[in-house]
Amino acid sequence: MSTTNTNKPTVASSTVTRDLRELDVKTDNIYESLVIMSKRANQISNNIKEELHQKLSEFASANDNLEEVFENREQIEISKYYERLPKPTLVAVQEFLEDKIYYRNPSKEQQ
């Protein structure tokens, strides 16, 4: 399961009410659609988490004192940026609805 487009999609930053009939059009099964979106949301979440840890690891030092921790503006700005990003579930739903997620169901392929 991967995205076909590496550009970050424009996604609403808050929860949107969805019509469930829109979600099962591609798979004919709402539960299969939800599994696809949840797996993609986990991928997005893990990628964001890895990226954030890499950026914050640049600030890590063995002898941090309390003043340095509270005064590091760059670190605070990086954290705020990631907090403002849309939730991975919202991105995954948007990607699913825009056909930007590649998925396959091996059990359907065997039939």
C-alpha cells in the first residue's frame, strides 16, 4: 500500500462528515475501505514520526540543562509545525477518495 503522488495533499485540518456510500464505491465493501484507509493512516503517521524524530535528534545533547531545553526556539517551532499538520487519518481518507492509494486484495485476485 503506497501513495502514487509524493506531493502533500491539501486536506482540511478538522474532521469532516463523510457519506459512507462514497467510501465503499471502489471496493464494494465499507470495511475493506476502512482497513485500506487505516493502514495508509498508519504509514503516514509513522513517516511523520520518523521525520520529526530525525529533526529533533539534531538538538539532542548528552548534557542538556534545564535552561537550554526551555529556550530552544528552533525546536519549539519544529514541534509546532508538526502539530499543525492535518491528522494522518484525514490525509488517508482524502488520498483514498482521490484514488491516490494503491491497494490490492489477494483473496479477490484468487477468485
